[in-house]
Amino acid sequence: MNWAVLLQNVLVTVHLRQILCYGSVRLSVLEEQEAGVRVGSIGSTFPPLYQLLTQFYLRVDQGTGDVYTTDNRMDREALCPDQLQADECIIPHDAIVGPEAELVKFMVVVEDINDHAPHFDNTEIHLSVSEDVAVGTSFLLDDQAEDRDMGRNGQLQYHLGGSGGFFSVTVEEEDEVAIFFLVVRQGLDREKQDLHEMTLVATDCGFTPLSATATLFIKVTDVNDNCPEFTLGSTQKVVITEDTPRDTVVARVRATDLDLGPNAAITYSLSPKVSERARELFSLDSHTGLIRLRGDLRDRHSDSVSDRGEEVVLKVLASGPHCPPADTQVTVSLLPAPYQENGIKIRFIAEHQNQTIVLQENQPPTVLALLELPGDTSSVRGSSYLSIEGEVPFSLSRQNGKYLLSTSKPLDYEVKSEYHVSVVMRGDVEEPAAQGFPRREIQVRVVDVNDNAPQFLQSHYLIDIEENNPPGASLLKVRAQDADSGQNGQVTYKLDRPSHTAAAIALYRIDQNTGQLTVSVPLDREQQDVHRLTIVARDNGFPPLESSVMVTITVLDQNDNAPVFITPHFIFFIPENIPPLAQVGKVGVSDIDTGLNGEVEVRVVNSSVGPFVIDNAQGTLRCMADVDREKQDRYELDLLATDNGRPSPLTSVARVTVFIEDVNDNQPQVILPSSNLSCLTISTGTTTGTMVTKIYAIDKDSGLNSEITYTIAAREPPGTSPSSHHHGDSSSSPFQLDARSGNVTLAQRLMGKDLGMHHLFIVVTDGGKPAPLHTTVWVNLLVNDTLEPCHLDTMPRSLPYRLAQTPSETPSEMPVCDRHAQLILLLGLGMMVASLCLFLATVVLYMKQRKRSRGEQQQRRGINEENQIPLRIPERYFLGEEL
């Protein structure tokens, strides 16, 4: 025979069997399960016993082959980190099974649960879009969310919150890869809104969906879609006199272009229709729009300014790139110099327009103008001087016969924006001012600067809102006031976004003009119950000033979460002798709502199946009455958890399996022999090793408590007196007993001395801990040359003293056994008397037949209680003497 070929065939057969076993046994378990959850069983495929080589995640019941989870939870994402969405997470396990300890393999598929929320790598996504983009244009978004779960739990859906209808997101499949795009749904206008702030929400498709958010910022870039414009009423009329100094700013034109940067560049020019006379008198700065006087008008008085004055019209154009020019008109009235022989002359030092001094607020004391007395003061007696009438923040200081007009303190636009300073010439200090003395009124206009920050009407805003609010719900309207004017007093609002509150701010929007605060998406109190925002109010001054206020938003609870058990299936093990009201196990349940919505009560729905109730105060399952494993070894309970939410409570269910563990509370019961009076005839020709009879007993307990052993406690060979019992001595009897099987076999050849009745006292013991339980039975064997039926009228009533100390025989049991023996003895004596009477009246043959019938009747009347043989024996049998 070719042994190499045979070995190869054997190895191939073993390998094929392992492959078949690997493919045929396939167990599935949800990840993150608690310890003790039944996964499945390998008992239907492989014979017992069972043992896993590694029991880190799973353990196996050695007897049944049921596979359970351990304390080490199985995380699919950790066990199969590189698993594709479409693949299964399979963990092979090795087990030793069967009486021959065969190594087999089986598969465990770890199924996914939705235990991971989507995640954005960046919480802020920035994108630039031109304002002239066509509606329907889509842009690829690279910042996609990721979800470590698989299947539906890992499939993501996207939607935008707070887009105002301008944008949406769509998802497309390319080569089984999801790619999502931002789609423009409405026309954009940077001049109306240059920044769109939205919340991008990624939600998985799990049974209980989880989501993540990121803030999407769309910056609208500028295109040259606006041209320069002059405001309505921009036409100006200016009056100057011929003594106006050269290079004086007569007027300034200003156009606006809503675009940015180069697109907003404006160039000013005089219209070609402007007269040469106007071009000679005035110049226009092409960048600033300032119109200045070119020269001294008095040099041309004889031919340029009539006594009635003159008007010069300037038409100014404002041009931008690729735009038609806008125009406005400035009319300058030229008047002859006033007659100032007796008047006060003034020369402006500070900036002025149309004989009005222009001064920014908050300037330190500043020289404004130089004043001179009239040339002829002969009409005034004594010395003359200039003074200011009234209480105004201005002063005059005399220097070399002239006076300097100055501010005496910084001017505040918010206190007063325009002053009329009256300067009058007075006579001698001792004389009152004469009527008709020259006077001059000087107008000073205070220009506002941005020196006041906006101020909120409240120092802190507190808001309450219920969760699950509709998107776009209004919260409050804030208001800040700015004491400045014009652009300096115009206030806009925004949400400050420090790094630790960026995620919360993505949920809210504020109207930059009105201060209306709204929430973009439904809030979830269980994710965050308090939101703190900082609202910033900024004016439009240069540089801008701002202030901030804190807004605290408290999210109120709704009953939107049902109670959740820590596991859908609880498994407990209790002993059958558990006392009433004892704790079976903890029943963990929670509700993430608050208040009454989070108060949970648990009850057993099918309480009729077993004596179990829920102790809600302790959160435990309790056993209310005795249980008996021999009657029922397990209980299946249904739990119902109900919260106290209003208007309608929410519920959830769980399953409880209570296994009753055995305790040693049942003595072995002898089935064979059926009676202590049973007797069996053994032929002297029986060969050595033959099984002559069998002792069979059962124990209603399980495990070690039901493992039975058989022991010959005493032997009584034929012809021995009651005082000569042999305690366990096999040399006095040709029979031996197998302790495990209960088989009684012939240990040695039967001799003449062995003829007669052999009584074997058998003790049947279980394997219970800490103290085993016992029962006893007599085995009566008649060794005879013929197989004539054996009859036994009485059984041995004496046993060695030492057997009386058997732990299993309690004192309370002994009197019962003694009474049974006495009843049997009396019954036997009565039947013997009846037999003698019948013997006198019948023939010998009939007497034999009657005797045989009486023996069978005695055997039928044997009861199971006779198994309990009294073990209390007088000490004389051990001492070898009779009383």
C-alpha cells in the first residue's frame, strides 16, 4: 500500500471537512453588545464537549455549545478598520469539539450599529462665487463628511440650513462614490449681500439618525456691474466774493460706485460744454472731486466781476471703467468784495467753505481765523478793541494790533454741531459799546468724527426656546444706538465666532441691518441645553467702532426621547433556593430627557409567567416567591419602560431571561431494583465477568448534583450471622459493583461455599457540594444450582454501626424507616399464619402453588419507601457480640 498517498488523502479529507465546517457555521452578533448576550450555537453542528481557543470576545457553554458575548465589547470599526462599506466584518474562531477534541473553525459576522456620528474634518468651509454666476451652476464641495459605520448607518444625506433659497446641495454617484455639489438656485448680487452664511448638515441613514454640522461661508466676489452715480440733490450752489484767496476750495463733488476695487474707480472731469471762462477761474481734481479757485478774482475786477455779480456754471462728469459718465452741476456766484471801510476784516486760517469754518470735533484748541479792526476808527472815542458776545467756547487773543480767533476747548459734535460766533468792536473799556459799532458773525460748523461706539439697550439677553423648533424661528431683536451721525452712526450686527462657540453659532443667524436673531435648524436639548452667543454691533465709521453683548439661549426639553434599556435582552442566573424578595439583577434603563420627561417606570408585562417584579426605587428585578429548577429551569419576561412625559408618554421594551441554577435538593431515587425484597437467582455455572444485575438510580438535580456513584456499604454472605457483616470487604463475596454504571458483575468463580443468599447493601450517592445526598437499597442474589425463582420474605434488619453515621441519613428519617420495617414484619407473620391454615386443608401440591403465589404477592406489595433502610444498628455488631 502506498502510505504517502493514503496520508495525503487523509489530510485532504480533514482539510475539506474544516472548510465545510468553516462555511456551514456562521454566527452573527451586533457590535457593542453587553456581556452574556447569546450569539448562537455550534451545538447543532458539532458534538459536545465545546471549548474556544480564544475567549476574549466570546465564550461557549461546554455542554450546549451556545456562544455568548464576554465583558470585552466587539467594536466593528476597530476589528475591521479597513473594511469597505459593502464588505462584511468576519472574525474566524477556532474551537475544540467532540470527544476526540477535534479542531474546527466557524465564522462570526460582526454586524454594524449606528454608533458613530458623521464627522467633518473642517467645521468651517469657505467658497468664493462670482456674483454674475448663472442660476443652476454647481460647484464641487471637497469637504465631505465621513461616517465610520457601514451600510445604511454609513450612508450620508446632506441639506443646507439658512441658505435663504440661494443655494442647495445635491449628491451624485460616480463609480459607487458619492460626490456632492453646491448648486446656485437664485441670482447673486454682491452689492446687496456679499457673504452668505449657511449650515451644512450631514445626516446618516441609521434607524436613529446621527448628524454633524459645518458652517459654509460663500463669499460673493465682485464684477463690474455698477456705474458711478451722483445722489439726488447733488446739484450745488456756491457763493464767493472777489476777495476769496487763491486755491480756496469752492466745492466738492462726490459720486459713488457700489462695486469694489478697480471696478469702483471714479474719474472726475469737466464737461466739454463748460465755458472757457469757467475753466480759467476754476480747476477740478480728477480723483477727489475738489473744485478750487485758480487765481485772485480782484486782479480781474475791471473786466470780470460786475457790480451785480456773476454766475459760473460747472458741469462735472463722473466716469468709471466701461461705464457711461454720470453728471452733476455746480453753480458758483461771484460777488464783488463788500465795503469794509468801517467793517471787521477776517482772514481764514482753518479749513472753510462758503465763509464757514469747518472743524472736526475733539480737536485741541485751534486757531481759526485772523481778525483786523477797520481802517478808520476816528469816530470811536478812546481806544478800540474786539470781543466775543455770549458764552461760547471761543476766544480772541490780541497780537500786533490783530486778533486771533481760536477754540477755547475741544468741540463735541454730539453736544452742538454748529456755532455762530459774534465778534463786535467796542470802545474804551470804561464806556459802553456804542450802537452801530462794526460787528462780524462767523459761522463755525463742527464735523463729526467716529468717537462713539454703539451701545446696546441691555447688558445681557436671556432667551428660552423649546427644542425641535421650526427652522428660521425668531428669537429676539437686539438694538444698539450710536450717538455719532451719518455713516459714523449707522450700525450693523454680526455674530462673533470665537473658536469654542463656532459650532453653536452655525445654528444661528442675525440680520445685519435689523438685529433680528433667528435659529436656522431645529435645536436638540440632549445635544446641548445652553447656547451662549456674542452679538457685535459695529458702526460704519473709519476706523469702525464696535461693542458686544452676550445672549444666553436655554433650550427647553420636550418628550422626544423614549426610555432606552442598556441592552435589549437581559440574562440573569439565580439559584433555585434564592430567598423571597432577593435581588435577581440590575435592570438598567435611562431617558435622556429631563424632569418628568426623563422619569422612567419599568414593569413586568407578563408577570403571570413567574414570581418576578421590578423594584423601580433600586432599578432591580426581584424574586417574590420560591422557584424550583426541577419544575421550571428558566423564565422569559417582557419588560415595559414608560416615561412620565406629557402630553403622551413614550415607551420601550426589553426581554429578560432568568436561568434557574441547580442546588442539591433532591436525593437519588432508585429505579432498579424496585424493592428491597427483590431477589435474583444466579446459576453456579455463570462465568466470571458476567453482569448479573444492574442498579439504576436517577437524580432530578443537574450537573454535579445529579452525578451518581454506587458503593457496596455492607455484604452478608450465605450462612453468616447478623453479627458478622462485612463492611465493604469484597473478599467475602464473589460479586463486585461498578461505581459509575451500577453494574453488578461476577468477580470470581462460584464455589460450593457461595451457595445461598447474598445480601449487598448499596449506598447511592450524588455529587452535590458541599454535602452530597444519599439513598440505599438491598440487592439480594441467590446462588443456586438451578434457576428456580427466588423468594424473599424478609430483608436484613441489621447493618454495621458505622453505616448508621452516614451523613445523608438525618435523625428525623430513622424513625420512619423503623416503622416501615415493623409493618412489613407484622404483615409477614399474618400471612404465614394464613398459609398454615390453608396447608392443613389442602394437598401438598396445592400448598406449593399457594406458597409461590404468596411470594409473588409479597413482591408486588413492596413499595419505594422500603429503599430507605434504617442505618441505626446496635454497636454489638461491630464489637462481635450479641445482647
